[in-house]
Amino acid sequence: MSTSLSTPSSQQRNVALDVFRGMTVCFMIIVNTPGDDATTFSPLHHAAWNGFTPTDLVFPSFLFAVGNAMSFVMNKWNSMPTQNVVWKILKRTAIIFLLGYLMYWFPFFRLDKAHNIIASPIGETRIMGVLQRIALCYGIASLMIYFLKIRTTIIICVLMLFLYWIILYWFGDPSQPLSMLGNAGYKLDVWLMGENHMYHGEGVAFDPEGWLSTLPAISNVVGGYIVGKWIQKKGNNYESITKLLLAGFALMVCGYFWDLLLPINKKLWTSSYVVYTIGIDCVIISLLIYIIQIQHKIKWSTFFQVFGKNTLFIYLLSELLVTALFIIPAGANSNVLRWSYQNIFSHAGGYLGSLLFAISYMMICWLVGYWLYKKKIYIKV
């Protein structure tokens, strides 16, 4: 990571993009840190399997924002030697992947039954995850866009979506090819990594950010890139955002009807899910451009710009801090997180208290981001 002190004249940023990324991270922190998962409002849960909730939009929007930001950086790459560009892409991919891996390994120790501190074995550390998927999608999409024409990249992405559809049904269990333990992605992950290196939050070894399901997720990054280039070429005007809105609605309709053949499923990252979420993101970014860039209503956006300026750092902070608070004891058989919820927020009622806890935690992360924002400190990878 590197830290830069920038002035507005030295670093021009797309405000709508910063707000879009900020909204994504803000919502991501809220859904990741409820006071009590059992009493969380249903829109703040992922769909149990097939289906779609607002929470299911968060991760693909993060990837969409990565591609959108990449469209502004690509112009700089054109003036650099090819080997420098490739090295920059590969280095950033490796750093983000490593940060994600270390984040899941943190705090690198655990307590045994006798409450002795022992090192967390590397053989049980999760390999894939959110940042790992972001890294791989960024790296592959960047290399495709840099070396290929955009039309060729789009064709490859469309082919990958259909290829993924075929793989799921061809290599999955004949009776249940889209089930949690019967899908092709699960089989590949077990073969490549083994169950000890997979996510166990579903009660079994199943990784929603596995290797195979990363393939269709590349299209979310490419979609964000195309939208970014479109806005740069056509400008922030009524015609450009109207066409972007229409494209978004068309993709949403395609995703909706594709769901009849291939269910929209975030945990499998199905092709219909990709098309549907890119469509929604097109609609959201066009509305933000209309409000911020055309109507010049920008004061409200400062809150989200705080998150958008240091997206990756604040996301890492939110995940590492909650892990640290979870292992700090507070009272008998409790920790700081559980104690604060039970003694402060639970009095507001189960569902409301859980939401207030999540918002309060998000605000703690925001305050750190606000200090960086006021100091014009931008932490990059």
C-alpha cells in the first residue's frame, strides 16, 4: 500500500464514482456487522440460495466500481511501456489477493480448550474470499482490456457467461447441478484446495467466492469499465444517462428472464445474476450522475465520498477491527462486540437494536475515513 497526500488540483476524481463506491462500502459494512444475525431485517441478509435481496447487490457493485475506476486509469497506461503496465497489474493483483488472505488468517493465533494461545495453522486458512475475488477479476479484466479491443473483450465475457452456464450443468451432479454440494464449483474447490481451506459459514465447506464462480464475475468488472468509458466519451448529459438507463433496464429484463432457465444466485454467481446486477448498477450510476453532475446537488454526497476515497482501506479496517473486538474478552464468556450489543443496543428491540448496532459500527469506520478525508490522505494499493 502507499499513502498519498493530494490536493484537488493534483487529483481529479469522478464524484459520482466516489459516491457509488462509498455507498457500496457503507452498505457492505452494515450487512457484515449486525448486532444479532438472528434478528436482522431480511433485506440485510443474502438470499438463502436462489433469489435476490438488496444485500446481494453489494459485492457485484464493488466489482463494477473497480472496472469503472479502471476506465479512468487506462489512459495513463497507454503512455507507459507494456512491461511496466503488466507488472503494475500483476503486482496490484498479488497485493490485494495477499491482503485478503492475511485478513482471513488474522489474528494468526487462537485459544485451545485450555485457553492457551496457539498459532492458527496455515493449513486451515481460507484461501479465497472477497478481496481475493476482487484481485483476480481486476487482474484478468485489466489484461484483457489492455491487450484486446473492447469489442473482443465483450465477446469473450459473453462466451464466458454461457460457458459457465454449460459447465454448471455438465459437471454438476446430474440430479442437483445447482445445489450447494452438488455444483461444479464446489467439486473444483474441494479438489484444488481441500475443505480446510474453504469457507464454513454455511455449516459445511462451501466457498461462495470459489475459483470457478470467479469466471463470470470478471464480467462485472468489464461492465463497470464499459460504463466508465461511455461516460467519458459522451459526457455527463441527458442523452448519455438516458441511454445508460435504457441499457440498464434492458440488462435487468434479460437477467430476469434468464432466471427462468438459470436461477439468479449470488453464491454460485450465476450468469443471470451477473447480467441482472450489471443492469441495476447502470441504473444507479446514471441516477447518481444525474443528481450530482447535472443537477449539481452534491452536499449530501460528502458522507459517501469519505468511504469512496479510501474504499479498500476502510473495508479492511472494518473487517480487522470487528475480528479484534470479537476476540477481546468482556465479562464472563463474552467479548466486546457481544457485550456492547447486549448491554446497549438490545434494549431498542431485537431487529431495531441489531440495525442500530450495525449503523453505529459503520459510523466508527466512517469517522476514521473522515479524518483521512479531511487530511486529504488517500491510501492506495
